[in-house]
Amino acid sequence: MYTWHEGMDWNPVERVILERRSVRKYRDEQVPEKLVRRVLEAGRFAPSAGNAQPWRFVVVRDRDMLDEMEKYVRLRCRILKFMLDWESSPLGRLSWLLAQTYIRLMPNELHPIPFGAIRLIADGKLKLFHGAPTVIFILMDKRGVSKPQVDVGICGQNMVLAAHSLGLGTCWVGFVELLKFGRKWKKMLGIRWPYRLMEAIALGYPVGQPDGMVARELHEIDWWEGGRKRTVF
């Protein structure tokens, strides 16, 4: 345990948090199983509401299987692009109407950032797992206490930070959720009641040195103390 004192530099834990970067280019070298198990253990020890631990992990290190998953998701992204990208879809106004409906029902999924990724994946310009040799799939137990999706996020972040501290690179992969539409993948990944596929974490040795703090936006923070409120950044 580190004891803070005035003028103290960032401690090792803080540095891992501040210097972590999403890695989208990996070496071919496979991650030793012992290291993967250490990353999983960090996830297992994450806090959760009621200590329900509403998660299940599936590790895939089979290149052919990962390639096949990428191919399936690429096809699904092509369908989404055909239906919702009204600027290029031959469906014309129908595509625009579908997109507007989709935005109202699920605004976060059709945000410009993920939709840009849909286009890149559909066109084969972005690989789903970025060439990572190991992928950890995180399934959420719907029976979890309160908000199990938050618990799953905390669990995943534990693994990401542990991986970084061990010299590994990671990247969250949300588009794996499209695998739930494939009967084969539902069976192979164990996507059945009460589990839902939430996210995946690409894991491997990064190409180059991605470490370094990235500028983040400053947000106003309301700080109440002594009966008064002040704003801090």
C-alpha cells in the first residue's frame, strides 16, 4: 500500500492507469497461458454488487476460429451498412427511414464513431481483433444484482490494467455482440440463458511502444464541502 505525501510522483498503479493505451496492432507472438491466467484472475477479483460476480470468460486463441468470427462480423456489418448508410445505400429514402428509426431506438449504437467503424469493417479496412493472438470474451449473467453490466465493465477494466502492467496490449471490442446472431457462435461461446455476450478484450504483445499519457478533456466537478459548493477541474 502506498502512502501519499505532498509532492509525491505518480505511483506505479497510477502510472498503469494513466499510460494505458488501446492497442490496434499486435505481434504474432502468442501470450503465454500463465500470463493470460493472471489477467483473468485480475478480472475475477473485481468488485460487483452483492459480490454476485455476474460474469463468465471464454478465451479464444485459435487463429482459424478468430478469422472466421471476423468474417461473420464483417458480413453483418455489410448488412448494416446496406440498410442504414443512406448516403450510399441503393435503398435510398427507405435506408434513411430505417436509420432514423434505429437512432431513436438505440442512439448509442448508431453514434457516428461506431458507425464509422461499421463502414471500415464492412469494407475490410478494419480487422475486428486487430491481429491479436488471444481474445477474452466476457459474458454477463443477467441474474446479477442491480446493474450487472456495470460490474462487467469493472471486471474488464481490471483485466485491461493488469495486462498493461504485465507488458501486454489490449483493446476493447464491442462489435463481437453481433456474433449472438450466429447459431454456431452462440453454441461455441456458450451464449445461452442466463448469459449475454457483452464485450471482448483483444490481448497480445503490441507492435512498437504505445505507452504514454493521452490528453483527456477536463470536466467540471461540483465539490461540496462545509455546506458550500465550488467547481474544480
